Amino acid sequence: MREKYNQTDPQWLAQPHLTQGTGIFLVPDIHSAAPESVKKEYVENITYEECIRRGKLALVVKWVPHTVLSFADLKANACGQNCVDTCAEPGCECWSGKCR
């Protein structure tokens, strides 16, 4: 199953063009022997356009404007719920049916 690549909430894209936010990227975890293992990387203070540009090789990308949730609060989000396509929590991304 192919995961939804861009999991940014479309409502967040109504923000002004140069709004700063946090990019969240799921990338393969090459240090893990577990199948389909991923790790989450964050980039603070980037625009949506920059997030998409930087995430071209990521498995999943999500951009969260600072007006929705701060960088520190995003990193503190508890993930692990079941999901299809996206996660309700801004700091989580859907991968293999689980929010990560």
C-alpha cells in the first residue's frame, strides 16, 4: 500500500504564502532491521514550499504552521493511533496504518 505522501492539512495552506512552520519528514530508518522501519525528522522555521522541496525524497511529508502548533509542542505530540491517510494530531504522520 502506498502511503499518502503529503499529509499537510489543506486548511493550513490558507495561511499567508511566507508563513513559517515546521516540516515533518518520515524517512527510512537504515539503522533498524525491522521491516518498513521509519524515523521522523523535523525542520523548524520553514515555509510550506520549502518543506515540499526538501521532502522530495522522504516517504511522507507534513508541514505545520506555527500558528497551529509550535515546534516544541509538535515534538511532544503522542502518536500511535490507528490511521488511514492522515493523523488527527498535527505532529503525527500516517505510516502503515499507525500514526508515527
